[in-house]
Amino acid sequence: MTMIKFPEKFEWGAATASYQIEGAYNEDGKGESIWDRFTHQKGNISNNDTGDLACDHYHRFKEDVELMKEIGLDTYRFSIAWPRILPAGKGKINQRGIDFYKSLVDELLQAGIKPAATLYHWDLPQKLQDKGGWENRDTAKYFNEYARIMYKEFGDLIPRWITHNEPMVVSMVGNLWGEHAPGFTDPQKALQVAHNLLLSHGMAVKSFRESGIDGQVGITLNLNHVYPKTNSTEDQLAKDYCDAFNNRWFLDPVFKAKYPEKLMSLYQNEYDNPFEMEKGDLEIISRDIDFLGINYYSRAVVEYDESEKLNFKTVKPDGVEYTEMDWEVYPEGLTDLLLRLNKEYTKAPIFITENGAAYDDQIAEDGQVHDKKRVEYLEEHFKAAKQAIEAGVNLAGYYIWSLMDNFEWAYGYDKRFGIIFIDYENEQTRILKDSAKLLQDVIAKNGLDK
């Protein structure tokens, strides 16, 4: 049987986020985050679940690192909880928060696993939200101060830094659609939040360069390749608007120092001043990064609809497979997306910082979790990634979402993305799913059977 082999130094990993796994939401001096506040307000989350306990990773991280070592991970991508370091978002440092992450990083390094840290995976200190949150330009400055502290404390330990995870979700899902913390439904607020997030990214990149750290800094964007429902002129226009909203609103400022003109014109027709931007902001946002992280789960298929503000409507193709999140399984979209990024945006290394699927996993009679659909999903996406590499894309690594089942934001604990099963009803026992064993085999071979 022939093998699909990946490049020699290709990195295999898994990813998590602080609020989704840590628990210990009010322990050891940690401040309140917007997700602590949001989940404690009834009706925001399925089953009124919270991340108060989550996977109890705060207390069980040594056990979890041992499982990572068993799987053979090259890299572990985790996020740092800003309010665990700076309970008020600025000012006094909580040393116990730093101590926790130092213990985690030490454990990873002893296990031979490279740490990759995300500075912001959505848990803004509530004290800053009380001052306007990301809509307040000052929050970008406070984020930069927080980043500087992290670089100083961990610069010789963590070789890869991600400033932000999915600013599109933070701005739009949290401030336009209201489904995530802080729960607003204000279009102009969402646009201002998006800009200030990107501004803070650029500031943190500059601080990284000034720190002299021997490492890499980048950003993670959630991207999906957009396809028109038909080849009609109208559907092509819908595709352009959807791509500008989902992808280019974040790609273009980071790589081209501009916002998409067509979409900006649409916003300017709607609002006198869509958002506040100062001279020089785009130069700050577009500072060179060492890599781009992308989170890919599915594609978008759209048709023209002039009744929609942005002239497009997403449609669901028939006769295809969907995950428990109701997302289409479409690995070809990953190849197309990577080729497009390579052609239009960057030759720098690209890391797939998240890819995975939610399925209704159950413990079988043999005590194992046989997640056949996730195994198939991952195999097909690994092959799609390899196709992009063969076509010349500088793809340097692939991190599975997620290392373990966790608090899946608005869905609470209803959706399972993990390659490690968490038995919430039985003392949070950890069980390696078949997908974890697949990854274990892929890492050992640095490839998979055709």
C-alpha cells in the first residue's frame, strides 16, 4: 500500500482554548471574563451550561499533557486567559496565573511538545468590557501591554505566538449576531470591534519584534472558500460580497493594508461613518507576520438576494454530508482555500490551526469511542492539505480541533469536537477516540495510507 507522505519538518498538533477547557473560573486570583458573565445569564447557552468547570484542565493539565505525549503531538496550541494574568485587564499582574501557564509550558517541554500560544481566544476581562470592550480603542493598547507581559515572561519558552483567534467571530458573532459574548446586535459596533482587534494585532506584532524573541508571531483567521450557487452574474456578485465579509475584511488589512472597497462602499452608503479609524492604522495592522494560521471547517455556497443587506444568502447543498454542527463536509474547499491564499496573499508559512468536526460520539460496549465519521473527515482533509502542498503551498503544520471535547460556546456541552472523549457524567474520565489513534499513526508515519 502506498503512503501519502508530508514534508520532513511538518508539524502535527492539536488545539484548545482556555475558557473551553480550563474551568477554575474564579480560582487563584483570576478575574471575571465576558464569557463568565455571558454564560451566567440564563438563556444565552444551550442547557444554561457554563465553563465554570469545563474539562477541569486547570487541575488536570499534567494528565492531559501525558495524553498528548501518548498521541505523539509535535505541537500543542493553547490560549492564555487574559483575566487570569491581569484580572482587571490592565494594571496589577496575578502571579498565580503566570505560574499556572509556566507549569503547563514546563510540562509540555518535558514531554517534547512545542507550545504554541494564542494571546486572545475570546475571554476579554469583564472590567474592560465595562469600559466599552473592543469597541473602545484603548482596549487595543491594553491588549498590547498584556502581550508585552507575556513575551517577557514566556519569550524563551514559547516559540510560536498567535495574537488573535478568529477576529471575524469575535466581532460579528459577538457584536452583530449576539450569539457569543458580549451578546450585542449592533452592526457599527461590530465593525469598530473588528478594526480595533486588527489594530491590537498590529501593535502586538511590533512589540514582539521589539522584544527580540527568537520565535514567530502571526494571527489565526477563520476562513472558508466561497462558491456561487450558479454561474450567473448575480450569484458571482453574491460570492464577492460573501468573500469580502467572511474572508477579505480580515485578510486584506493584514496583508494589503486596506479594506475591501466594494464592501466598504456598501457600509458607507448605510452609515455616514461605518467606524473610527486613525491615520496610520492600516500600516500598523499590516506589519509583516511570520506565518498565517487558518481555521477551516467547511465551505460557503451563496446565491444573490437583494433583500439582504450585503446582497447574498447562504444556501445548503442537497445530497451531501453534514456534521453535528450542520456544516457541510467539503475537504476540497481546504485545497482551494490554501491555493487562493498562496496566490493572492502570502508565501509565508501557513498553519492549519484548527480543523475538525463535531459528531454524536458515544462510549461503545468495549469502553472505547469509535468515531468513524471523524476519522474519515480527518483523513480526507489531510489528503486535501497534501494536494495543496504538492501544488506549491507553504503549509507547515496541521492542528486538529480539538484535543478534547469541551465547552462549545453557545452550544454548551452538546457538541463534541474532541479526539479525546470527556465523560462528563463519570468524573470527566478521558478516553482516546479512534480519531486520536488515527492522528497517533499519522504522526508516527508523517503520512497516511492512500
